[in-house]
Amino acid sequence: MNSPDLPQDAVFSVSQITDIIKDILESSFRAIRIEGEISNWRPSSAGHIYFTLKDSNAQIKAVMFRGAASKLAFRPKDGDKVRCSGSLSVYAPQGNYQIIVSAMELSGTGNILQMLEERKRALAAEGLFDSSRKKNLPAFPRTLGVVTSPTGAAIRDILNVTKRRNRSVSVTVLPAIVQGEGAAQTIVRMIEIANFYDLCDVLIVGRGGGSLEDLLPFSEENVVRAVAASHIPVISAVGHEIDWAICDYAADRRAPTPSAAAEMAVPLLSDIQQGISEKRQELLSNITNRIQQARLLIRGFNPENLEIRFRNIQQPLLNRFAAARENLEKNMADYIKNMRTRIAGSVTVLENASPREILKRGYSMVTTQDGTVIHRASQVSEGSTVRIFPAEGEITAAVIKSQEKKEDKNGDI
């Protein structure tokens, strides 16, 4: 490549020098192959694809027009290491040079993407992403904390959404650097300050969209650990919907955008008011129903109804008492009658067994003078005196003869 001979005292316009550079580059690099890592992959609605190829020391913008993009055999993404074929071109309106890619093939895994995957696996193994660690968002937050750049689009979106949804929720901005050197340290510091002073009820940590490199601070290990350790519920809102960072997995909730994070954290004031109104109406309805029921109950307690109610309660009890008394009296009468019958029977038995009754039938009892009942003739002798007791009175007699009856040899008397 030979540089064109230019007069040393010549003064060029911007367009002229750009055209010269354009001619040199495009004529010198008509067919080249470049290997690098994809960053900031941005498909357009027209079918063209814009991205950046980079390595550890430099980067170059790239574009792949719709015709070439439609022939891709895979779906590229940020972090992929690829080998691109094409030609260099200069985009004069912006003064940038770029490679126009005509073909692309995978060359390996990008260093950044591989590093993030390894870090994610290591932190997941520690349990920092476990669902058991997740905290619920408060239903009625009073203060919303936001760790982000105070000049970025993310904070403006969050403020607009918060103001629209609920003006009573205040927003505390904890300013942080969100990309580049020192960003991770400031993010961690702001999270720690919010927790130490209890500055808010829910904390949004995030930023707007950007390249994979721009979002790297939110995947740093110290940031992920700070998010996981926060006692304030954290919503991670890093980049746009397709973007991701490791702090998304450690946060209590992940929002696709900062605006979505604000909608997630801040309830609609109209919904709260409607809910309060519905609960108020439900409470009033319950109270009204209770009062009406009480009035219906009280209405039945006038003096006449009270007497009727008392009689209705008393009469069954009186009937039961009367029936019980009648049964008791009948049982007592039956018992007394039975006892009298038994006593009369016993008296008859006793009277029939009485010696006096036996004497009335013509028998007499004979005793000696000392009152010993004489059972055998051998108990007295001739000439002795005995006493005889008939049914009525007493007889004293002298024994003329006393003789035992003799039994015959068969045992008969």
C-alpha cells in the first residue's frame, strides 16, 4: 500500500480527506478475514445487522446487510467468537471505518461470555441464586431506592413511571458509575449505604441498555454478593429485555427494563384507592347487614313476645315437672301398697306361728314349778306339782302318775 502524494501545503476539507481515506482503505482491503468477539449485537427492523468485533486491545464496527444476514447458518449473539469475511469501508457521515461482512462462521467461545458462565456457575453453587433466599416486594412501598447513573435514561424512565403510577411514593437516587473502571465498587457502595441507613422499602439496581462490556459491572462478583446480601428487596433492571447480568439471578426480582422495574415496585395509586373503596363498601355492607339482623332480633323482644317466649320455655318444663311428680306419687303409692301387703302377710305368718294361737285350738303348755317346759314324762315324778297353761288362765296340778310310752319292737309307740 502506497500513500498518495499530497502537497505539503495543501488544506483539505473534511469531506476531501475522508474521501481520500475511504479510497485508500477500500482499495487496499477489498477481501479480508477478521476474527474477534461479537459485542453490541443489534439487528435492525430492515434485516441488517450492526455489531462490533473486538479483542483485548481494539475493536472495529461491523455491518452485515440483509442479503448476507439471511444466509447465516447460526444465530450469533454477544460473546460469540466469530471469523468474518468481507471488506473495509468508511462511513463518511460519521467518519468511521467498518467492515462490511459478507460471511460469518463461529470460531469459538468468546472470552467474556465464557468468564461470565464460569462465574455464574460458581456463585450458583454457593446457593446465592436459591429461590428460598428471595424476598417478597412490599405491597405499599413509601420510598423507592434506585442505584444507577443520575444522568442516564434509566433514572428518567423510573421517575416518570413512578410519578405516573403513584405520586405518594418518593424516590431516593443513589448515584453510581454504571460502566467502566470503578463502576462495580460504586454500585456495591450504594447498595451497602441503602441497607445501612434503611433508605428505602425496595431497591432498583440497574441501567439502560448497552454492549456486553457496558453491562459487565453488574456481573462482577462483589456486586452479585452485595445484591444477595441486601435485606432490602432488590429488583435487578440491567439493560433491555434481551440483556442479562449475573445480578439478575441474585436479585429478588428481575425486570426486563428500568421502566418495568418501576412498574413492578410501585403499585398504581388508582388500584390502591379502588381496593380501599371496595373494602370500605364491603365493610359498610357487612355492618348494615349486622344492624338489620340485630333489629330483627330486637323487634321480637317486646313485653308480649317476651311473655310468650317465656311461657313457651316454661310450659314444657312445667309439664315435665308435673309428669315427674305424678309418676313419683304413683310409684310411691304402689310401693307403699306392696309393702303393706308384704307386712300383712308377715303378720299373718307370725300370728299363725304364735303359741297363743296354738293354745286357742285346745292345746296347753305344761311347765314345772320353776317354769321349765315339760316335753317328756320323765321330767316329773309322782306327787310333784306342775303348772298348766291353757289358752286362758293357769292351772296348778299334782302328778298322780308319770309313765313314758314304750315303743314296740318295730319302733312304733
